[in-house]
Amino acid sequence: MRLRKRDLLAPVKSDLPLTFSRERISAHGGLELFRRYFAAIDLGGRLRVAFRGLALHGDYGAVRMVLCLIGFLLAGGRRITHLGVLERDPIFLRFVGWRQLPSDRTVVRWLKALPFEAIERLATVVRDIAYETLARAGFARITVDVDGTVLRTGLFVDGTARGFNPHHPKDKSYYPLTAHLAQTGQILRVWNRPGNVHDSHGAREFLRVVLDDLRERFGRRCPIEVRMDGAFCQPWMFPFLDEQGVEYAVKLPLWEWLHLRERIGARKRWTPVSVSVSGFALRFEIPGWDLRQRVVVYRKRVFHRTRKNFQLDLFSPDDGHYEYSAVVTNKDLGISALWHFMGGRGGHEKTLGELKQHLAFEAIPTQDRVANAVWQQLSALTHNLVRAFQLCVGVVRRPNTRKRTCLHRYESPQTLRFTLIDQPVRVVRPAGRTQLRFAVSRSTQRRIEHAERRIARAA
């Protein structure tokens, strides 16, 4: 049925007066679903165990302070000063379990008072949430991506340094190292570092902890594979990974002293991977490292000279332009399968992007190093909880691919806020009983009701 134009238009002839009231109305009604989910998995109990014995003092309590910051990140907050916007939100206060929110200075002082041990305690909770999600999702193998990311800071922030940042070379920064679980897109571990260290600095100890925890939880019958970029191609890395009994694929930089360019220039036959990509495999002995590894070399046809072409001078006028790359691996994969497997590392970059853009991972709340490291753990914990929540309430299973990326189609925190968290709700008391009354679309109502049933089933 075609509607008339006058039934569609709503004329606005004047400005409406602005008034204010103290009604119990919230713009973040979806936080109630997260509160119920956190109660179902006993998140408060886990945090209580994590902080046991740390002698943390304060009127607000360490567990509720952590819940406050998690809810703050879920609602879209980035700076602790933004917490004042939520001071009268009844759903947020109910989510935390407070009648009144602390001031931003109180929260900052609490973060600064945390001991160094609190970082590792929170890292354990971050890891356990990822493990439980992985076990519930079902898996045949575990794929871990390792990479670092730059977080710019102010000049007077503790534990920072000027590092290799081509866009902002004069800015101090942190350079945290992260381990990413490809099957669920969650963070396994975060280790904060100053910005002037190499990507591989401390990576051996970092990986040892990650792999030991995985073996302890899932046993040795579950295959573990590790993917890393060329910055982690170090002479100690491959013996260490072989000793750990894991499969690996690491980018190999095309250094001149490898003399690999001569092999590429003399190569006549290439195995096609796609229309624009081809490659070949060889057993290659890395000079000076006393290592003989399987190396797969790829070339990708491009239509113009790029910055990557400085690696090789192998171009002729009739041959076009190529970008070359190499991968060191002990996996028994074909040339095409290995190319797609390494392409799955993009899932880690996507997760880091979500952490920075939507969960304030790159925000620097204080000038204290320990407090900022705790903030990174809280951001990673919120991300893991968001993924676990979506798996609980139902997500679409994706077909398996050779890239080894997420097994499910998760929504980003920004999408989840728009579709579920930021929904208007009023706290009412009909017949003397408190209720939450949503004012949402029909599709959102069906989604909230479905989530409520799934959470009640998981409790």
C-alpha cells in the first residue's frame, strides 16, 4: 500500500523548550544484559579471587571498581573524566552495584595505588575468559598470533620512550606485546613495554608463558601453531619454537646477507597461488645461524613500482613489477595453503583496531606505568568478555577457511553498542515492583528477549 506524502512528513515549526528532571531513565539499557551475563559466569567472584591478598583499601571496593571501568568501556567511555556523564544513569549504577559513582580523581588514585602484582592477576582473568570461550566454541587446533602495537603517550608518562614511529618520531610511546587467539579473536596476554624496544624484545619469555599455559589447560594432544611477522625472525626463535613442539610460520625479511635474492632471480618456474600471486619452496640454510629451514618465497604482481620494491632489483621492462616476500615454516602445508594461512594474521590487526578505536586501549589514563598497564589489561578483559557474551547469546558460525581466523561472525563493540547496549529504558514500579521498561524497535525487542533467554539458560 502506498502512503500519502502528508502521512510521512512531520513539520517542525519551532524549537521545543528544554527542561530537566530526575526521572530514572537510562540510555544504556543493554548493560543490564551484560550484568546478568557477568553474574552467570561469576565475574565478580573471579575478580575477588584475583585481588585476594593484595591488601587493596578503599570505600568502593576493588571488584566494583573494576566492574565500573568495564561498564564504562562498554558504554563507550575513553577518558576517565567522562565517567561524570554516567553519574545519574540508573542502569549503570545497577551494573556496578553502587548508589553513587566515585569522582574521576578517586578512580585515578585507585589505579595508581595498585601494586605491580595486580597486572599479572588481571592477566590471569583475561586468559581464563579466552580459554573458556575457546572450549565452548569447539576447535581442532589453536592458532596464536604475536605482534606489538604503538601507543602514543605524553612527555611525562612513566615507562615510556621515543621509539620507531615514522608518523610521530618525537612522541614518547608504549609498545605492548600481545598474543591473539585466532579462533575467537580474543587476547591471550598483554605485556606492556617502553616504546624504544625491538619488536622481539622479551618475546621468548612472553611466548613461553603463553605456550605453557595453553599446554596446561588443553594438553599436548591439541596442536598449537604460531604466526609472526619478520621482526620476530631471530636466530633463537626457531630452536625455541621447535623445543616447545609447536608449528610456526614466520615472515623472513629479504636481507642482503641471506643471498636469497640470487635464488629468486634465477628461479624460472613458479607455482601459481592466485591470479596475481605465485611462489616456490626450498630448503634454505640461513648463513651464520646454523639453521636449515623450509622457506617459501612468494611474489605478488603489482601494476606500479611500490616502496616494497627496494627489496629486490629483479625487474625487466617486459616482466612487470612484483612484491616479494618469504616465510620460514615447519608446517606441512602447500604453497597456496601457507599463503592463505599467513594472510590470517590480519585478524590480529583487526582486533587491535577494535581495542584502540572502541575500547580505549590506546588511551593513557595516568602518568603511572603500573596504572596504565592495568588499564590495558582491563581493555583486553572487556574485549574478551564482549566476545564471550556474543557467543553466549548466539552468533553465526562462519565456514572454515585456510586463513585460520574467527570461527564465528562477531559484531564490533561499536555495532553492539548501537544495536543492543545503547537502548533507552525507564525504571518503573508498577504494583510496587521495580521493572525495566524498554522503548525500542520490534527487532531490538526480539533480540533483547532472545539474549535474556540464552543468559538465563547459561546461569
